[in-house]
Amino acid sequence: MYDVAIIGAGITGTFIARELSRYELDIVILEKDNDISSGATKANTGIVHAGYDAKPNTKMAYFNVKGNPMFDKVCEELDVPFKRNGSLVVGFSEEDMETIEELYERGVKNGVPKLEIIDREKIKELEPNIGKDVVGALYAPTAGIISPWELAIALAENAMDNGAELYLNNEVKNIETTDSGYRIKTSEREIEAKYVINCAGVYADEISQMVGDSSFKITPRSGQYYLLDKAAGEMINTVIFQCPRKFGKGVVVSPTAHGNIIVGPDNEVVPNKEATETTGYRLRMVRETAQKSVEGIPFNKNITNFTGVRAEPDTGDFIIEESKVAKGFINVGGIKSPGLTSSPAIAEYVTGMVKDIAGGLEDKEDFNPKRKKVIRFAELSNEEKAELIKKDPSYGRIICRCETVTEGEIIDCINRNAGATTVDGVKRRTRAGFGRCQGGFCMPRVMEILARELNKDVTDIVKDGTDSYILTGETKEIENGEE
């Protein structure tokens, strides 16, 4: 029997797993998909918000403001790229500036430091390419940018280094109450746990209903994005929001942690929780709206579009509480924006809940908060590259030319805890395939390395999900009707 079962390996579930791994607990993470961070975590803007947007005295406000300053330490411990580049909420009219004044006052009440309302002249100093109709902005220097899937992967790896277990492709089908806790039946196995933490994203309401708790409902909302090539990356410096509207913070233009520009999202209720397709008319709306914020965004340098689906709770706030009908079952649901920013503080809080329910937890004396450093070949000096290649020649073989990713880096990401098993898994861990050709040249070599390291046939290597096959067999065999 496990002490704790965490359902969902997104940013919230992996943060909680890592935090709980500080204690003498048997922990298991159950994930329905083929990799960590396969839901909203892999498809969002990657912003660490300052905390002025959420209404005061809400969980969103509290956990956002508490979580924001925690990123410096955790990203240093886990070797994850993170940059505090600040954010602007830009206004185009007197009415917008009134909203910005309200956001400033809200931020002050929430405890956000260093907020400032600035005029167009100061904005131009920060952002020379700002839109011609922008008249003022709220400036929040504590905002930042991060790669959310890299952080979730690092958290899972560190949790596993400290004893946690991870089961991918284990969709939870049923949960039964037992005398000692819960029996969880997945698509692959049956496990028992004293406590369950529900971090199932857009499916959190369905998981909660399995123990008889229908106290909240999740509505899926989609957001579509553009991702521009690094050649456009120096065009902006900060995260640029427009004045928020009824259903969100509006279209954002932002640098990414790796030097691209991301533009989006829109905001639309979708008919199902897997509605990740993109649509021409919504993308046109994103493009037209973004061009008000920044002049001359080079959409001709777009390298991919994608859609993320986020969890909109009917409560209007994060749901972080022990179920009223199921003791030891903790719901962590509706973690939409600013959920990424809030996640380290949520993890700390939920760990405290487990500690209270369990009557105390024993510290793990050998807990190690650091994971093994990640070699990023492209960032090394020429001398460091030469020394590394002398020790391991696989680092001298470039696999992804767009992002300068080596065979050594790919081998390393496969053989770590929570390692890559798919082409997109390698992409998320090393950026191989993240460049302007989107894997057009490097994918075959990535597949060969995966097959070799995992001792699989290359036809068994998938792009991402279990059914996203790439190869079916030898061409001549298919032509001859042998398959």
C-alpha cells in the first residue's frame, strides 16, 4: 500500500510529489497520458505572474503572490531556465487606464511588490516596438518566464530520485473506499493508498465524482497560440498583456525562456476536454489582437501553432481542500492561470494538509533537493565543448541543427528518472525538434537513438501518445503486401 497516490503529472501534481518526497512516504504518481506534462502544462504561455490580477482574499491571489518568489530557488535546485523579465499591462484609452489603476490597487492589496503605472515614454524605453496606440501600462518587474513542461519533468525526476514512483498510461477508471484508504483501479493496474490527491486538471471533477463528491464542475476552455522563430526573439523584452476582459487576461505577446516569441491565447469554451485542434478564424483573431500591442510582429516567422485546454472551475477560484465526503481525499482542481505561478505554494500547502490528516510526517534525512545538472551543449564555451567531447564523443554529434542538440544530451534525457520515451518527450527535455524545421531533419535520428537506448524496434517509437505511430515497417515489405 502507498501512503499517497497523486492523480495527474502536470505542474501541480509533480510539485506536490516533489514536496511530499521530503518525508518518509511511499508516493505514486498516476498519469493517464504517455508522458509528464501532457495536458495544460505543455500548452500554456509559461508566465510566472506577479499577482495583481486575481481578486483579493481569493486562493488565486494568495497562492500566486506566495508562489512567485519561490521560483528562483526551485529553478536553481532543479537546473531549469527561469528569467524575471517583468510584465506590462498596456492600455489604449482613458477607460483602459482606469482598469489599470484598479489592477494596481488590487496588486497592492494582494501584496505584490514594486508595481508601477508608467507612461508611454517609459514604456518605449522598455519596449521600443510597442504599439502606436498604447498610452500607458502597469509595470510589474517581478513577473517572469519559464518552460513549464521542463519544470514539471524536473520535479518528477527529483521526486523519483527521492523515492517516488511514476506510472504513465494509467488512466484512473474507478476509486473505491477501503478500511485503510482507497483502492484505485487504472487502465493498467490496481493500487491502494491511504491518501489520494486529485490533480487531474480538466478531469478533476470526474475523478472527484468517483468518491461521491460532486461539489464542483470543470468547464474546458481552449486557447490557441503562435510560436515564432528565435529570429524574432529580440523584438520584445517583457511579457506584454492587454487590459483584461471578462474571461481572461487577453492575448499576450511574450518572450519564451528559450528566446522565441509566443503570441496568444484566445479564450473559448470547447465541447470536450481533448479539443486541442487549431482553427483559422481563431488564430486570425489572435494575430489581429496582438498587433495592437506590438508593431510589426513578424508572423511570417511562425514555426508552429498549438492549442491548450485549461480547467475553468464553476467556483470561480482554485479548489484546494479535503473532500467533505471522503476523508483523506484532497481535491486540487480548477488550477487555471495563475496556476503555474501558484504551484510551488500550493504544493507546500497541500503537504501541510497531508501532515495534518496523517498526524505528522517524518522528515527524510537523505532528501536531495537538487537534480543532476543538465548539459546544454549550445550554451557551453568552445573550451568546455572540446573538453566534454574528449570525455564523451556522443556530445560531438549534433542531432538537431536548429537548436544545436547533441546525441549525448538525448541519451542523457532518456536515461534519467522520468526519462523520455517518445520523440516529443525528447523534444520537451532537450529542444531537439523545437526549431524552425520542427523536427523535419532530426526526427529520424532521434527515433534511432530512442530505439537503441530503450531496446525497442524503431517502428515502436511514437511521436507522443501511444497511438501516434510514425513508422509501420520497411517500405518494400509494405509494397510487397507483407504487412
